[in-house]
Amino acid sequence: MLQQNIRDFGMYIALLVIVIVFAVATKGVFISPRNISNLINQTGYIAVLAVGMTLVIIIRHIDLSVGFLAGFLGAMAAIALVFWKLPVFVVIPLILGFGILAGLLNGFLVAQMRIPAFVATLAGWLGYRGALQLATVKTGTIIIPNEAFNAIGNGFIPDIPLPGILPGVHKATLLIGFIILAAYVSGAIRDRQKTRAYDFKVPPLNIFVTRLVCTAAVIFLLTWILAGYRGLSWTAVVILIIFLLYHFITTQTVLGRHIYAVGGNPEAAQLSGISVKKITYVVFASMGMLSALSGMLFASRLRSATTQAGTLFELDAIAAAFVGGVSASGGVGKVSGSIIGALVMASLTNGMNLLGVDISYQYIVRAAVLASAVIFDVATRNRTV
């Protein structure tokens, strides 16, 4: 069973090993509530990008423009808040709309003009880098004083006021954790029953129960750790919403099935009545929207927009997607995997920073992890052919 699902299990095993190694090496500092909370907040803007990049790679394309697009739109959000004096509830949908338009432009170049995605998005990379410089040329770093906006990247959800009950524990976080836990367990059981009803093969009961218990234990442990600090951050809530939304789209909708069909074989998908152009537009528009969200998360976390915002974001997102199990040949990948991949890469950086590892060695280690993920993908794909 492990051999049949090695692609799914591999990333979780890797993350577990990384957590154990750094927990021992840092004498528990790595898994302290404060560090776990900071790790999630640091992962947020890359995890959001990695979700969109996963869909782009699934349909056999790439998007190099997302880094500086995120930086530019983060700067536009700062300008709208500071100079245009627009309220937050107007700025957020406005910037998301700009992101969708930018994604549609990439989709037009790729789907309609048939320009290779690498070239089209490389042009975007250059263009948005210049646009970011122009947006910040007069003021340099734009400080964002809006507390509501800054809370997205630094704030935490409010607690439930229950005096005398579990003092020192964030009760709202515990409640949300239990709801997620119950939803996961009931969903897993329901999916197994539905699969068996169609006479499809399901894992043996002992393996299913083991996987269910292990995952439930991780959810409970993470919830308890976060509840012991300041609770669930708004960044974690954003990641959770994006995960639930895109997991539903990719697994439960016709659109999701069409995305995987296009990635598996574009010619066959076209012949079966699927519009490859429309899917390309949708995926790149989604990528643009998530780039806008990532840019706002980053600007909110820094409480400012800088001229270097977005630098190497696209490479971190691509690395997270590949580490998370997306296939370089297209048609294979999961939203959950991309988030786990982002956590793996962020955990490596966070753990090595805690140990005082030189930045030069950090890049080498991350390169080795990325190369290993791609080699693993090729090896498992050849084994199943």
C-alpha cells in the first residue's frame, strides 16, 4: 500500500523527519508555540502562490511573473490605503480584481496568441518588476499604518470570553480545531463508503484507520500548540480558506476534472469537448488572483511595501509545488501537497536559521531538497508506466 501511494506519503514523511530533526537539534525551540505560529505566518504568502502554481503546472505551463506581480500589487494596495485613502473592504477586492486581470492577460498570451508560457510570463516578470519600481520610486518604502490591513499578516482571531474555563488556552482556536477534526474524520469515512459503493478499490481497514488516527493526532496537536500561544492567526485562516476552496474545486467539480484532463492529455481533452483555451484562462486568472492575495499578505506582514517585494517568490512557489508532489509532466498534483511543500521549504529555512546555519549552506540544502523531489517524481512515474 505504501508503494502504491508513495507520492502522497512521501511529502508527509519528509515533513515529519524535518520536524523531528530540528526539534531535537534546537532542544524543542522549533516546535514551541511561538515558533510554530511564526512559521505558519512566514509560510502564508508562499503557500498561497504554491496553490495557484500547482494548477498552472498541472496544465503543463509555468508562471514566472507571480513574484513581482505579487510585489507590485502589494505596493498598489499600500498606495490605495495610504495615498488614495480607500477603506480596507474596498482595497482588498480591488487588488484581487487587478490580479485577475493580470492573470487573464497571461492566459490570453498563452491560450490565444500561443506564446510559450515561459516567455509570456518572463515578459510579465520584467514588466511587473519595472512597475513595482515605478510605484515606489517617489517614496521608496511605503509604510502602511492601517491596523485592520496589517492584522491580516500579524493579527490573531479573537478568543471566546469564557472566564475560568481553560485559562491560558485560546478557546476559539480549540473550537475551530475540533470542527476541522470532525469534518476531516466524517469526510474520510464518507469518501471511503462512497468509493466502496462504486466497487472501487479502497485501502485495507487497518491502513485506513492508521492514517485517519495519525492525521487526526497531527491536527489535534497543532491545534493545541497554537491554542497555547495566541491562537489561530488570520494568515492561517486565509490559508485554510484557500485550501478548502481549491480542494473542493479540484476534487468535487467538473472544472477540477477538466483541469486534470487538460494536464493529462490536452489533445485528448480537446477532442472530448473540453475547451483547453477556457481552462488556460481560468487557471491563469486564478494564479493572478492568488498573486494579489500573496502580495497583500506579504505587505501586511511587513506593514509596508518595499522595492524588493516579490523577489524570488516565483521560485519558492515552484519549489513548493514540486516538493508537494506536482509532476513536471503535468496532470498530477494536489492542493494539499503544495501547502505541505511550502511548509517543508519554510521549515528548512526556519530550522536552519534557529541553528545559525550560514545562508550559503541554506540555499544548497534547499536545492538538494528540490532536486530530490524532482528525481523522486521521475522515478515514481517511470515505475508506474
